[in-house]
Amino acid sequence: MRGVGMESFDAAVIGAGVVGCAAARRLALCGARVVVLEAAADILDGASKGNSAILHTGFDAPPGSLEAACIAAGHTEYLEIHERLGLPLDRAGALVLAWSQDEAARLPALMDKARANGVATIEPLTGAAIRALEPELAPGVVAGFRVPGEYLIDPWSTPLAYLRQALANGAQLWRSCAVTGARWDGKIWHLDTAQGPVGARAVIAAAGLWGDRVEAMFTGQATFTIRPRKGQFVVFDKPAAGLVRHILLPVPTEVTKGIVVCRTVFGNLLVGPTAEEQEGRRHAPLDTATLGRLRTLGEAILPALADHEVTAVYAGLRPASERPEYRITWDADRRFLGLGAIRSTGLSAALGLARHAAELIAATEPGWRALPEPAWPRVPNISEGAARDWQCPGHGGILCHCELVTRREVEAALDGPLGARTLAGLKRRTRVTMGRCQGFYCSEALARLTEGRLTEPMGLTGD
Amino acid sequence: MTDAPRPPAASGPAVVETADVVIVGAGPAGLSAAVTLRRMGVERVVVLDREATPGGIPRHCAHPPYGLREFGWIMTGPTYARRLVAAARAAGAEIRAATTVTALRPGPAVEVTSDAGRATIRARAVLLATGVRESTRAQRLIGGTRPGGVLSTGALQGMVHLAGVLPFRRPAILGSEMVAFSALMTCRAHDIRPVAMIEPGARTVARWPAALLPRALGIPLMLNTTVAAIEGGARVEGLCVQTPRGPRRLAADGLIVSGGFRPEGALLPGSHLTRDPGTGGPEVDPHGRLSDPAFFAAGNLLHPVETAGWCWNEGRRVARSIVLGLRGALPLPAPDPAGGRIALRGPLAYVTPRRICAPGDAALDRLILRMARPARGRLSLRVDGHEIAGSTLDARPERRLFLPLPPAGHGAVEVVFDEDGGDTG
Ligand SMILES: Cc1cc2nc3c(=O)[nH]c(=O)nc-3n(C[C@H](O)[C@H](O)[C@H](O)COP(=O)(O)OP(=O)(O)OC[C@H]3O[C@@H](n4cnc5c(N)ncnc54)[C@H](O)[C@@H]3O)c2cc1C
Ligand SMILES: Cc1cc2nc3c(=O)[nH]c(=O)nc-3n(C[C@H](O)[C@H](O)[C@H](O)COP(=O)(O)OP(=O)(O)OC[C@H]3O[C@@H](n4cnc5c(N)ncnc54)[C@H](O)[C@@H]3O)c2cc1C
């Protein structure tokens, strides 16, 4: 609990996923006093913890939709701000690959859709041209097209950087702070939280997999139901990243963008995600057989993958709903905005969604003045190939050998108002234990260094 | 909130040092090589290890038996590690801990980083002795959630022996190689009571007498069983196992994923050196020499996995090759790398040394083989199709097999495992 009485803010953002982090940043830049309320012990504990990390152009989004507009706006703003925030950008570009005549027949419609979405830079390619671009590709590609603007980014540092800029410009982050109830008194919202009452003139719900439940707290009844859709991935060790130049996309279906093969900004190669509906919202359990199929599928696309080792397996949950679209609710009178069901494009669209949110709310808050000279704190760029801390003296030694994470980097990630509170949070900020040995070498050093500093310590406490 | 320190743009290290021989890895193999090199008159021998304390894996294996062959009596891993380090220092080798090798370069040279910053060390020869690690839960594609408390034996031992942290109290142990018994002993010493030892195969991998241990300790041994899924949020809450009699749930608060060794060969893919796809380590000839003859390798990096004593002995022998190499007295490597390599046929995982070279007094004095799966049949070494050595076997992947070194320059060399009709065990 945070002292007595109720602290009041211009705006409360519920949820520190990528959408909430981006919204908090935008509102703080607009001059609002913002609090971010996150149920989990650390940020990025929901849908945002496991995705493909592609900065989409929105070429295959429903044309004219809010989703398409937000992806486009988000893509543009990311390119403008990433360097100032220290964030990486891998301009890989994507190839949409048709492996059969049937799929090839669907390419023209997809290219038309891309153009309708304002993605004019696409280039149709013959099978031979594709093989020339991607020599490791299995034979059998019939045709395809290139989408040069599909890029790869860091899925965790990105929202972290957004939130960090929000905090540097006056916002607050309250973690382990589930919102459990809400009451509108005609002027402000009274929120019940795990850390005591909070007052807010406006509320943005960015609660991801719990978006429907949270919306119901504010509106009495949610306008949608979350239908979690799991995506499992297999990540290969670094040498495999050299097998591809582009993000390899299949021809998408109505339900899913399909299985992607691409490198990551950390220098690995990933194959995934699946699209599996499930009931549970909390866990995304992996399945041995499915992971095996992903591996086989990866080898069918890139035969050389057969000689490469798996580094990690993971799964994420998309906050999808019963309809294939974002579910946005705006109550201008009571200043409640629900950013619901940001299903499979939220990493790309977050900055666009944040602008949309700020426009809606700022229209009701004539007093807000955009910060004339906002702070631009940088996060460490931990992508492969970036100048890294281990290259500078005074780093205190390497702690995680596979990912070359230094003691100084880990110390820094544990510090400050956005310091990691969980081991998972520490991994997302630094990549410790995320390499090929998965903790064989560094668990000991990490257990020592984090002792007493994590909400869920690596060792047992007491008896 | 302070900004992260900003490193300079990536470029090679500015500091350049020199040594006669650089050894990467201060485990049993690297340290015994250091002693031998010094005794044979090599001036500057520098052993680099990325851990804060040198000694390699034995540092955290706080149980016997180590050291019988090397020091004449049985001791625990940490004592053994300290003895090896002391011996190398006494022999005049320089040991630098907390120094990570980040790249191997022709020359030969290695690039390192430590708290002092980056440096390049040029040498006349480089010995790689970076050891092995266990394979992970991810590599085995084990399903379920991803809670804390799923550890390799190495991680468990590091946590309990070196950091004094208990990750769980009632884990299951997956695997039954020797290292699983190392895990079992670690658990016993810390009042951790394993709920089961789970082995996917039909029998324990480790031989008698270790295999009797679980029963003696009252720990159920579950054969023909796999871990289908791990359950739990922050910590393991249970395990779904697939037994011959169907699925079962085990109440456990952790999982030790033991064994499945693979070489720590991470420096190879970014280098100019050839990898052996079978072992995953470097490709070597019988002198322990790599595709660039200024580089050598010894210890478990070459063969997942042998005992510490084996690695220690191999370090000594390869050190003698290095000295011969420095004097220009080693037989020349086979000129054509493709032709100078042993071909494999049948369910063989690896054969090492893979490169053919006139053996002379070879450091690696025989071929070590492992099967990819259990099989029955005839194993033979053939030169131009003629068997020059062989035996009929019921072979299992966990047992090492041997063949004599092939002669050089007499024709195409093959190691073949011909399976008996149909029955693959
Ligand atoms: C497999 C997969 C692949 C994907 N690939 C991509 C991709 O390549 N590119 C792309 O752009 N997008 C991708 N996405 C989509 C993207 O990850 C999501 O759209 C995005 O993470 C949604 O973020 P969010 O902030 O809406 O939700 P979340 O990340 O779930 O955040 C919601 C937060 O709200 C908190 N919360 C919930 N209830 C409460 C409460 N009552 N009180 C306080 N806090 C609460 C939760 O703890 C959580 O932290 C992918 C998603 C998946 C699953
Ligand atoms: C958990 C476990 C238990 C075991 N128990 C036993 C046992 O009871 N008895 C037994 O005989 N054998 C045991 N073994 C086998 C063990 O591997 C050998 O005992 C022996 O340690 C191998 O010696 P080595 O010198 O080849 O490698 P290691 O002992 O593994 O030493 C390799 C060294 O190289 C260093 N290194 C790696 N990469 C770099 C780099 N890039 N830069 C700098 N330094 C680097 C590492 O830090 C390490 O210190 C066990 C193995 C494991 C994993």
C-alpha cells in the first residue's frame, strides 16, 4: 500500500504491456500527470512477453480499419524515435512466399490489399528471383513479393523505452497493483487497486488478455470477449541467423499470418508462431509435438536448419476476441478508453494507438500542454552487433557467457524506478540466461547477484 | 535515472599482448596442458578462463571420486580443482580468471574481454579446452509452462555449492547418465529429496554401481518414461510424465534436466576453424590439431563426454603435440581437407579424431566413437573397402567405442556400422 489517502492523476493507464507503455509515454509528452497500474510484479508480463518482434507495415491489415491506421502511424513514429531512445532496427524486409500455384493465385489480391493500405513499395518476384535473394531456401517456391518495410525490432526494450521516457517525463509506475474495481463520481474515476485507492480524471485500459474483464469494471459490460490465441515458437542458435536475409512469410489465411521464419535482433533465428485457441489467459503451455512440427517445418523451408541447435522455445498469447479486429471503446463523457483485443499487431501499432488515445482524451482536457522539451532517456541497445557493454572497460566481468551480458549491465537493469523485479523481467532487459546454455553457466552468479532483489527469488526463502 | 554507459562503436581491441601458448579454459584439460607445456620448456603459457575462479566443472562437483589418477588419492571436485590450479601456477603458467575469449583469429590470436577492457593476445599456438555443457529443456522440446526451478545439474551445483541458494526441495531428475547421479549426490548433501529419477530409455544409462543408488536411497526409478509437460507459474508445481502405463502427474517443485552433453564450441562458428558436425566441437587430427594447425584442442570439447581424469590426461598428451608442433616436428596435416577425413556410415553419432594424419606418437591414440541410437551389428574400420579392424556388438549410444587410428595415405577411410537384419534394439 502506498501511504494513506488517495493519490490523484490526470490519467491512469491500466496495464504495462506494449500498448499501455506507449500510451503512458504519449500522455506524459502531452503534459498529463500519468500513473501506470500493472497487476504483475514487473512490466510486459502478458501478451507482450512473447511475440515475433516484427515491426509490421500493415500491408495485410484490413484496409480502412483503425488497426491498419495505427500500424502505419506506429511504424512511422518508430522510425522517427528509435535512435533517440537507443532502440535497434533491423531493416530486413519481408518476402511473402507462395509454395503452390493455389497460393500464387492469391498473391495479386494480397498485393492489391497492400497498396490499398498505402504500402506502395512492394515488388512482385518470380520463384527464381526469390531463390537468388535467399539461396538457402528449399526448392519449390513458385512466386512471391517483397515488402521492404517489414522490419525487426527488440520486443522488450521497445516498450521499456516507451515507459522509461514516460517516467522521465513525470509519469509513475505502480507494479503489483491490480485494479480491482472502479467508480465514476461525476468528475473522476476512483480506482480500487492492490496498492490502495487511486483517482484519475481519465482511464485508458490496456489490459491485454484481461481487457474484457477490465472494460466490464468501467462500463458494466464488456463489448467483447477475449479468446486467447496461443503462438508457440522455436528459436535456433546464432549461427542459424545467417541462413536468411529477409523475414519469410507464408501467404496468410483468414485466421493467421502463418508460420514465419526470421532472424531476431539478438542474432538468433525463430520459427513460429502457431495459432491455437485456448481457454486459459495466464499460461501459454508448450507442447512437445507442436514444437517438433515447428522444427520440421523450419527445416522444410530452410533445409540447412537441420544442422542447427535449438536455443529456446517459448509461447505467447494473443489477446484476440470473437472478431478479427481491435476492440476500442470510448466513453467521452466519463473519459474511459478501452484499448481491447490488440491481437497480433500490437508491437507495431502501439505508438499509433497511443496517438489515437491521446487525441481522444486531450480533446476533453483543454488544459493539457505538450511538454516543450521532454527528456529522451536511452535504453541500452542489447541487439546483436550493437556496440555492447562488454566492449568497454569496467564492466565487472561477463556474467552470462552465451549472450555476453556483463555484471554492470545486470546491476543497471536491477536499479531505478523501472528496475527488474523478476528474473523474467531481468532476462527481458538484459538477455541473461536467454542464450544457448539457458543458465548452465550463469545461474550461480545470477543467484548471488539477485539475492534479495527479486519478488520471486531464484532460491527458496525461509523454510 | 542514469543513462546506460555507451560503448564505443564496435571495432577490434586496441591492446595487443603476446604469449607462447594461450590456453582457453582452465578445467582439467587446460590446466594439465599448462603444466606439461611449462615442464617441456615453453616460456609464456597463459590460461584464460571466463569464470571468476579457475578449475572448470569440478569446481562445483562437491563429491568424489576425482584425482585418483592425477594425484594418487580420491578427493572431491572442488579440492581437485584447487589442486590443478595450484599445480599449474607452481609450474609457472599464468592463469587469468574472469577473462572471456570472444573470438579466435588466424595468426593465431584470441580476442578477450575482462573488467580491464578488450585485448588481443597473439601466440605461437592456441589450445582450446572449453569443455561441455548439458543440453537444456528447450533443446529437448519439453512441453508445459516455463517456471523457475528447471535446471541442469551444472546450474544446480553452481547454485547450491557456490552461491548457497536452494532452488527447490522435491525435484525430479531427468536422465540417468553418470551426471544424474552427480545431481543425486548434490541433492542428498543439501537435504533436497528427489521424488523420482526419470529415464526415457529401458535401463539406466550409467553402469553399476551408480545405478543401484536411487533404490538404495528410496527414490523411484521410472524407466521408459518421458516428461510431457512442466506445470506451474513462477515455480514448478508438478510434472506430467508419460509412463508405460499411461500419463501420470508427479508432485514436484523442480526438474533437474541432466546430461545430454554437448561441447561448448560457441567460439567456432564465428571463426575460420572447421567444426566436426558429429561432436559439435572442432574437427581434429590425431595430434589434437585443428584445420588451422596453429590451433589445438583437448578435453571434453572434443568428445561429449568423458571423465575429468580422461580430460586431464588428454591435456597432457596434446600439450606434447603442441611442443612438437612449435619445433616443427609434427607430421604434416593431410593437404586435402576433404580427402583427409574419415567417412561415417550407419547409426554413428561421431568418430573422433576425424581428420586423418600420419599418427606418429599421436596424442589422441585411438578413435573414440559413439552411436546415434542403440544398434546391433558389426563395427568396422575400412581402408579402401577392406576391414582393418572391427567387432560385432550390441551397441548403446551412451557407451564409448574404440577403434585403432587409421593409417594415413593408404586410401579412403571409412567407419561403418552394419546393422544385423532388422533388429535395432
Ligand atoms: C505469438 C505472437 C506473435 C506476435 N507477433 C507480433 C509481431 O510480430 N508484431 C507485432 O506488432 N505484434 C505481434 N504480436 C502482438 C503483440 O504482442 C500484442 O498485440 C501486444 O503485446 C498486446 O499488448 P497489450 O499491451 O495490449 O497487452 P498485454 O501485453 O497483455 O498487456 C496487458 C497488461 O495489463 C495487465 N493487466 C491486466 N489486467 C489488469 C488489471 N486488472 N490491473 C492492472 N493491470 C492489469 C497485465 O498484467 C498485462 O501486463 C504477437 C503476439 C503473439 C502472441
Ligand atoms: C554437472 C557435471 C558433473 C560432472 N561430474 C563429473 C564427475 O563427477 N566426475 C568426472 O570425472 N567428470 C564429471 N563431469 C565431466 C566433466 O566435464 C569433466 O570432469 C571435466 O571437467 C572436463 O574437463 P575440461 O577441461 O574438458 O572442461 P571443463 O572442466 O568444462 O572446463 C572448461 C573451462 O573452459 C572455460 N571456458 C569456456 N569457454 C570459454 C571462453 N570463451 N573463454 C574463457 N574460458 C572459457 C570454462 O569457464 C571452464 O572453466 C561432470 C560434468 C558436468 C557438466
